[in-house]
Amino acid sequence: MNASSKQTPRTIAEYLEQLRAALRGADPALIQDALYDAEEHLRAELYERTGRDEAAMLEHVVESYGAPDEVAEIYRDQEIKIQRAIRPPPPPKRRSAAGRFFGVIADPRAWGALFYLLFGLVTGIAYFTWVVAGLAMSMGLSVLIIGLPFIVLFFGSVRSFALLEGRLVEAMLGVRMPRRPPYPPQKRDMSLFQRIGAMFTDPRSWSSMLYGLLQLPLGIFYFTLIVTWLAVSMSFIAAPVLKLVAVLGDWDVGTCVGAPWWICDSVGWLNSWGGATVLCVLGLLLFFLLLHVVRGLGHLHGLLAKHLLVRRA
């Protein structure tokens, strides 16, 4: 038993601090979920037992819900199952370089990253617009009586889109993200204005806005890179089909439809069947290389999302 659990907590804040200590070293997303769930459960228990003080309620909770170290062990066990669910076993490792290169097509992380990065332009436009419009309106309305409620709603919406983005990152990139909002310490002892102030001073609120602003340039970069790369590789792969169509239709097209004009002018044999085959093979290699690139970009983007959207333990 951990030293933090030897003494029965007397307040909810002490229970949560002991739980945080018992989870030290775990994934920050796991700690955020565990603290929020425990805090919500303890507040509900205290509300239902209005005749008891916190110490008496916690004695009952330690017997039913569990001591902080026991709850921590339960969450660690659940985390193993969650990690297995969001990170399916990778394809078996291949010894040859060719096997590792072409085996990426069976890796679900590569396909998840491909679709996430393409879809990132849409979410990037939405996040960027919401953050810029929200900040501008917050500053403009701050001098009016409706300014404070609007600012509070805007900051709350930022936390909501951070959770939504976390679900997308976890589902498509396989990076563990929280399922609960950040745990607000000592929420019961804070006045309304103190809670509002804590929302403004919370680094996660501002880092989430930064993430929303970064999503637009990153989304443009990802979308441009992937679409251009796919267009080139698909046109190369289609070279034999274009050559066949040209031959059957007696058209003077050749295979240069799928290659830059300066390549066709300098390398005339590309207009032959051999050239069409070379372009097709090159297109396939480019496509497999793209899957490797987007898998790496997806991993880096997942780390960025984890750093900016998850509260450090």
C-alpha cells in the first residue's frame, strides 16, 4: 500500500490528491479522467448524504468506492484494455526492407492518419474561425454587461472542442486522449468569480486556443501535401491504362499524360509500353511511401495534440 493511502482522507481535496499521487507516472489523459470521475462521484455522495460531513462520507466511500490506491490500480488495469483497443496490434514485423516498406498497407495507423490529415483541413477551418471570432467578440463585448457571460461561454466551448478533437485524435491516430474535461481543484470551495478566474488562468484554455489556431495552417499543409502526392502517384499508376486507351483509340497521346512535359521531351522512351510500366511502378512506390509519410506525420500531430490539449499531471 502506498504511503499516501495509509491515512484516510478527511476531505475530498485530500482524497483527490492521494489519488493523483497514486497515479503518478501514468498517462496524463488517464489521470485527468480518473480525477474527474472520482470528484464527480464524491460530490454526488456528499450531496445525497447531507447530514454527514466530508470525513464521515469519505469513510463510507473508502469502504464502497475504494481507497485512492485501490481506485488507482483499477484505472491502471482499465488503461491496459483502452490502449489495446485504440492501438491494434501492428502487422507482424518483416525482416526484409521490402517487407517493411510494403507492409505499411496493412497498418491501420497509416490509413487512420491518412484520413485524419485529409479531414484536418475541415476541422482546421472550423477551429480557427471559432477561436478568432470568439476572441474578437469577447474583446468587443467586454465593455458591455453581456460580455462576461459570453466570455465564459466561449471558454467553455473551447474546452468542448478540445474534448471533441481528442476523440478524433484517439480514434484515428491511436494517441490516448482524455474522455473527461480537466479536473478543477477545490471546485466546491471556490466562488463563482474564482471559478471564472481559474478558467482564464488555466494554461489548458490558452493552449487549446493555440491548437485551434495551428490547425488551419497545418490542415492546409497536410491537405496540399497529400492531394498533390496522391495526384502524382495515381497519374503514374494509370500510365499503362492511358497508353492502352491511346493505342485502341489511335490517339497520339502516349504515356506523357501522367508525367511532366520536360520528362517526356528529354526521355522519349517513356512513350513506349516500357515507359508506361516504369511510371506505373514508380507511382506504386510513391503511394507506399506516402503511407509511411502520413503515418509519421500522424504520430507527430498526435504528440502535438497531447501536449496542447491534455493537462499535465
